[in-house]
Amino acid sequence: MPATTHPKFRVPFRLMRGPTGFVAVQVFNIMTKKVIPQHCPITSDGIRYYLELRADHPFTPGQLAFVRLNRLHGKPRASVQFIEAIRNRLPDLKVPVTWLMPSPGVIVFEDYPPSQAKFERFRALVPSLEVKDFGTSHHFLSEENPQRVAELVSETIREKGLAARREHLR
């Protein structure tokens, strides 16, 4: 079943994709100041984190690209097809998947039930998902603590490699 854009996102995304998109996204930062707080499961601490980050980096081309690639009324079609293909294949994924879980986190905030519920729905789609404690961080893990990312990725590769060798020897 194709995913559709929830009505609450249609007007803001039309505005951000139109001729005033740069001003709306880059200058007024409506994604962080309006859309996310009103429509997404995120804490006020999470929003403050994003706002403080933008204070140091006010013009990030990735944010405007995200708005233009995010689906709205089935367009851009390539984005819709891409997301549907990923979602449909997640339950059959054969490779190990590791989620690095930071604390306090922003995407999954430990004391915020809406983000916990959304994460549990994701976990149900990916039976092979393994969660590893990242430690203190928020969202941009590889920028905030690249050493910890490398440690956990290396640890996961070692663990999965040993498990695969044991299975092969059976």
C-alpha cells in the first residue's frame, strides 16, 4: 500500500518547496521551529538541540534538499518508490542491523513515549535489529563522538564475524 503524506504536512511542505522555500527553510527555519514541534514525536530538549546547532550552522543545504525529496502527494515519485521499496523489504532483511542508541537521544528519547512507540514499530519491521548503547549523545553521532561510532561498528563486525564462523563450522 503506498504511503501518503499526512494532511498536516501538506501545507508546510508546499510552502518550503515553492519559490519561498529557501527563505522558509534556511532563514526562518520553519522545519525546526514549527513543523517538527507541532507534528513529530520529539521533546523540547530535542528541539532546543537542533536550534542551538543551527545557530552555529544557519545555512545547511541538506535541510532544503530533504524538504524537496520528502514525498508529498506521491511526488517526487522516485522518493515514494524508494521509501516503499525499503519499507517492504525490511522484514526480510538477512543482514544484521545495529541501531546505536544515544542518551538522551533525539530520534528516540528515553523519557518520551511517542518516540519510544515509533521506535518499537520500526523494531517490529526489522526482526534482526540489535540495539547497542551509544552513551551520551543526541542525533549526529558520527560528528558528536566519531571514536564511539568506530568502536561500536568494530565491535559489531567482530561479533557478527564470530557468529558467522561458528555457524559455518556447524
